[in-house]
Amino acid sequence: MNAVRAILADDERLMREQLRARLAEVWPELEIVAEAKNGLEAVALVQEHRPEIVFLDIRMPGLTGVEAARQIAQLPPPEGSDDVLVPEIVFITAYDQYAVEAFEQGVADYVLKPAERERLQVTVDRIRRRLAAQVSGAPGDEPAPLPLQQLLHKLSAQLNPGGAPAPLQWIQAAVGSTIQMIPVEDVLFFVSDEKYTRVQTAQVEALIRKPIKELVDELDPKLFWQIHRSALVNVKAIAGVTRDLRGRQIVSVRGHPEKLEVSRSYTGLFKGM
């Protein structure tokens, strides 16, 4: 495996220094390529350096760690590429209530402040296994991860109790020259291009101007899974997942002939395929 690079994001300099020192002890080969003092800096640095791992303080000015993670997951791929791997996300928190069971089976991990060597070693071992599985293309030996958007939705609700908006129930979309109200539960999948997002039901194909990165935050993450930076699929509409000749996972959808490609960032959703 090539050298693994990471970015640290915490608004407290001493916390960044302490985490850097601990990481040097448990993973001396890890290269810390940049440090951020807030969520906005973290997103910009991830876009610049494209690291394999990002350590995000949950509570930061500008953007919280959760908000930054959402933006990082939606960053466009580098020029000349049609896919990009979402980096491994590790949340840093001083609050034990965020160490919920979602982390234990989720696509992200956590470290409590101050970072203790033993707990950090557990996180490092998990990340190494996941990165090795990505390189080999083979399934890992851990449980299937909770989808990233589902985990971030849960964390947002904890950070803002009572403030999380209810998920969308209806989509107002253009069908030809008319506007229709489409029940969200009837949508098989959403697919975006540069300007529009296609809303596909068993009977109707419609267009909206809302991008996937906004829909991810507004839809019920238990009902819609992101399988590509430009695609969301209704979990209940998934008929099956196969692999093509190039080894890519392909989702078949009930009630529609179109096949949807799963990008490398989301192959863990269909563990063991």
C-alpha cells in the first residue's frame, strides 16, 4: 500500500498537537499533510490534498465536524477522474454521548479527548483493515458499515436535539410542461448531472434542480442510500447487486430496466458481493 496521508481538524492547537503525537506512536508511517482550525478549512484542505483519512473535531466554528464530513463526502472527483474515494472519517469528541453504537458498525470512527493510546490503536487497526480491503477489492472481516449519510444524520440529530427537520415526503418536479407532486416513497432512484437531478418512479421520469448533496440531507437516510456521488437509490427498490466484468458493483432496480453503478466509496454498503 502507498503511504497513507491524513488531515487533522480541531480548533484547539494543543489538541491537534496531542493527537499528532499519539498518532506518531501508534502509526509512525502515517503522514499528516495538513492541519485545520475549523470545518471550512478542513473541507478546503481535503479538496486540495485528497487524503485517505480525516480526523474531525465534532464541535468546531464555521462548520461542525459533522457538517464538514457531509461536504467532504460530496466533493467532486479530481480533474481527470470520474470517481473519488471518500476518505476515512474519524470524529474527535470530548463528549462520551457521541460514542454511540453507530460508530461501532459505522463507516466512521471516533476518538475521545484526550486521545488515549489504547483507544487510538483500535481506531488505527480498523482503518488499516478498511484501507487494505479497498486496495485488494476483497470484502473485509467487519460487519457491513452503516451508510455514511445515515450516521451523519444521526449525529446531526444529537448535536441539534429537536432541530433536525423531518425528511422530505413529497418532491415537486417538472414532468414535461407540468409540475407534479411525487410522493418520495414512490421514487426508485435519483440521478444527477451537472444541472438537473432526474427523479425516477416506476411510471414517471421528472427533473428537479436540487443536487444530490442537498437531497442527501433532506431524505430519510434509512430509505435512500447514496451509492455514487451522483446517485441515490430507494433501498426498498433494490432488486439485487451484481458485478460486471470490471469488478464494479451494479444495482438492479425493481420496476425499471436501468442499472446503477456503485462507486468505490460505497461498495461497503453491499458487503460480501
